[in-house]
Amino acid sequence: MTDILRISVPITVWIAAFSAVYGLEGVICSDLWRGAGLSLGQGRGALVATWVAAIALQVALLVALRSRRFASPHPWVQRLATILGCVALVATVWSLMPVATTSLCL
């Protein structure tokens, strides 16, 4: 894994998860969701499952960045990648939490 990937992948995954979760919420609140015969309860389940999957992916990335196989030979890059992995994990939990705690389709 190159150093630029070690540094950029966790934040990129957070951005993709953010877009996916809120895009899915838009689909759930549209007529397409109900037209497919799905309920808002199923939509909530899909949102929470996507949120949990995003958190699990961030944790897996953080563990991988700390492993010998994917660790950087440069201590500075290793520390930066670990810090950014932690930041991306916190951002994933915090910014996607409303899908699990607030009302849908206001």
C-alpha cells in the first residue's frame, strides 16, 4: 500500500459512506421505495445496516493500517494514517448517527 493510500483511504471511505447513507435516505423517502412495496421500517433497517457496515469498514481499515502488512515504513506516515483513521471512524459514527436516531421523511 502506498503512503498516499494509507493517508487518504479512511477519509475517502467516510465520504463514500456519507453519500451512500444520505442518498439511500433520499430513495427511502421517495415514491420509489413505497412503489417497490417496502415500508419505512424496512428503510430504517437498511439505513442502520448501512451505518453499521460503514463503522465496521472503518474499524477494519484502522486495524489494517496498524498491522505489519499494511504499515508504512515511515513513522510519520504511520502516525498520520492512524490519526486520520481514527478521525474517519469518529466522523462515520457521528455524522451518520442521525439515520439511527431521528425521524425519517419529515
